Amino acid sequence: MRINRLTSNKKLKQNRILIFSGGRVVPVTRFKHILLKLHNKYRQMAGASNMNKMVWDDSLSEQAKIWIHHCEFKHKYGPGENLAFDSRVKSIGRYIKDALQQWHEENKGYDYDGKDCHPSGSCHYTQMVWAQTYKVGCAMEICRSMYARGQRVNNAWFLACFYDPKGNDATEYPFLKGKPCSKCKGKQKMKLAHSTARKQLKSNSDYQKRHYDLKAKKRAFKPGDAVWLYDNTRKVGVCQKLTSKWKGPYVVTKQIDDTTYFVRKSLKLPSKAYHIDRLLKYRVIFLNILVLIKTEVIPIDKYKQQLLDLHNDYRSIQHGSDMQELTWSNELAQEAQDWIKSCRFEHQKKGRGENLGFQAMPEQTIEQDVNISVKAWYDEIKSYRYGPHSCGSSCHYTQDDSANCAVWLKAGECARNPNYMNTNCRKSCGRC
């Protein structure tokens, strides 16, 4: 390796380089994947038919660490080894990439037919691509002062990589040229195929995780929360297409960790553990001007404008000559709130015009449920025949045509004037 002197009077940038001190070891754990990846990258570029894939060896890394601790740039002459040092201002990652690239560039002067690497000074390259070598372990040291090739070098980064089995036998070729792994042993081919498959699977897994996390939302439940439970159990004689896979409501009894909860289906059954992916917050919606979650009343103020707009939009497309625009009544809203606190899906039957609706779809928002329910009321127009005295199954759509129907009902007009009342006050007179 050539000596690169540190430029004098230049302030070191702490965000780019580790501050030098005498004989300090750089933890190799953070960088071993880079060292291993680059070794295998350059070995693949050799065009060998019998090249083994390198793996990391902690024992070799420990030997290299002990050897370079005294900051002496010399070979151990035991295992296969490559050494490098650099004193320019760089990041540790850039030191590693530059050192291994210089080892690889020695191939330009290597004579493959001559086998021996020493005449051309390319032994770093041949050791790195020695086909039978499959273990590597490296260590790094920050040396305040080291003696290398007859000169004193200050503030130097020192790298040593040890290999097993040892290469650079002058009587053998470093590798055999040919189609990649065409002369590998059966076991080595299986390892190569397995490694390739694992690499691709990990790449696909990381890709899917990144895209899943973009829309993932953190959810949590507390003991006592009502939840839906996803149950894909098949029952004989039951059509799966017409059966909801969300069962409930059930009750959360205990939280085990961030993703697992105990859920009880009934008082007679013990609690069972379920993953959070199978649970959704339970919600039942009554749309006669109130929304309920469990037994907690949610104020309707957030949704009253949406409800009012939907009602007036559907009324406006009827082109009625006597159609009036609806306005909001806090008195009616309070009456509706008092009525549905019991969570019973039934009409009040006190002379007020009323529509009821509910949705039990846990994956929808409340705004979507409001739209669906009001539209369902309007869609009854398909079965309504204009003029008859009874609205049949279309009473959510028709409602009472007059605001005075409740007063006339109390006065007994449904019996005294049935022709008018059954047409204009169908709901109040019980014709729906």
C-alpha cells in the first residue's frame, strides 16, 4: 500500500472521522458486513468456475485484532493475510472501500498463467480471490504513530484481514477460469443457491415491509373495550360469501403486550389470547341524530352539517312544488339522544316523524356510515309508488309530508279524515 500523509494544520471534522488516539481499536462489528460484502463482490468479478463464497470468522477476527494492536505494519506469516493503512481524513467506511479496491486493482499487473503473485506484487489480490479460501476475519486499529515501510506515519488507520485456508501458493492457480460455480462441489452449489434465494427473499421482505409501514397505524385497546374479532372459521351448510368474518362484540379483559390481548366472548367462556391484527374497535351507529360507541355518547355536532346537507340534497332532486328546506332542531336532537340511550332499535311512536338506521361495519369511518345509511333511506324510492295511501317498505324515503302531522294525530284526524291523513301523514297514522 502507498503511504498517504495527513495534511498538516487541517482541522479534523468529527462527523467524518474517528478522532485518532494511540493504539485504539475500532469495533469491527459495525463494519463486518461491508468487509464481507466487498470480498464476495470482488471474488464474483474474477470469473472463476470453482469460487467459494466467503463467510465471517470471529476467531480470525480476534487473531487479527491481537496482531495489529501494537501498530506495527508487518506480516504475521501464519494464516493468509492482507494488510492496509491510510492516513488521509475519511470516514471508516471510505477507508475500507478504498483499501479493498486497491487490493483488487492489483489484478491489472497479475500474470494468471505464471501463477506466482510475488513478481508482480499482486498478492493482496490473489489472496482475496483465492478460490479455496472461504473464511475471513478482519480487525481495525487507530494508530497515533506507526512505522511502515521505513517511514514514520502519524494518525493512521490500520486494517488487517486474516484468511483460512491460506492462499498464495506459487504452484497453484488462485482459481479456475470458467462459468461461475460450474466446477463447484455439490454442497457448494447448494450453498450458493440457498444464499441467492435467501438474499432475494430478504430483499422482497424489506420491500413489502416498507410499503406496509407507509399505511400502518398503531392501535391499542384497554381492558373493558368492546371489539370485533376476525373469525374465518368455515361452517358446513353456511355460505361463506353471505357470512361476515367479523364476530362480536366481545370484551378485552387483559393486555399481554403491545400486540396480544385476552378477549372474552361471553361470561360463560374463559378469555383467550388473540393477536391485535384480528381485533377492531367495536362500533354501532344509530343515525337518528346520534352516534354511539359502546355506551358512550358522541356529540353529533361534528356530523350534523353532513346529515343536514344529505337530507336537503335528496329532497332537492324530487322537484316537489311544496318542498321546504330542512333546518336543524336542537330540541329534536336532544329527544333523539334520550331515545336511543337504551340502544334498542325500535321506533318511539310518539307522533314524531323518525328514521332509524345502523351500520355494523368496523372497517368503515363514521362519515362513511352516515352516507351509507342516508342513501339507503333514499334508495327506497325504487319501491315507492307515488299516490297510494301506504308507503309499504318506502317509509324512510317518504317520511310525513306535513310538519303538522303530530298535532293532527293527537286531534284524532287519522280517524276523522283518513283520505288526507293516510296520504300526507302516513307515518304518524301508522301506515308505514
